[in-house]
Amino acid sequence: MMNDFKDEDFENKIKNEDVSVIQFSASWCMPCKNLIPIMNKFSDEYKDKAGFYYADIEDGGINTGSAAGIRGVPTVIIYKKGVEVDRKVGGAPESHMKEFLDKNI
């Protein structure tokens, strides 16, 4: 299960974790909603390798999303010790998301 993300988590958690995966989304976004169960599955599958977070760009993750230059949702960004290493913009089938995660985690 993904953790709910708040802006203060970037300093407190993301910068300290070896690998973090944040799904930037919005409550009104249907592709974002479709991605949630896929990301929840991967958060269980990769639980020993990365922290997984859900950030609503209009709520708890508004400042982090702005700082990351989020222009479209969903956007999934992988961070290593708080430094962005890759991002995937737009909805993606489970197989594409798995390739993206395997490449970066």
C-alpha cells in the first residue's frame, strides 16, 4: 500500500531513503485513479527496495509537485536519496510500469 505523501515528507523521508517512488496525481484524474491499484501492488512487491508514496498535487503534495515541475498527471518520479533519477508521465499499463520500476530500482 502506498503511503500518503505530504510536502514535509520530502525532507523527512525522501531525502533519507535509498529509493523512493512518488505518484503525483489529482483526485479528479481518471488515469491517476486507474494507476493506484497498480502502484499499490508494486509497493507490496518492492517493499524491501523502495518507499512508495501517493501525492495529490492539489493537496498535500502541492509544493513538492510544483518544485518537481509536474505539468501533467499522473507522473511517477523515482528518487534516490532525494535526487530524481527518472520519471514517467501519463497512465501506463502494469507491464510498462514494471519495466520502468525494474530499470530504476
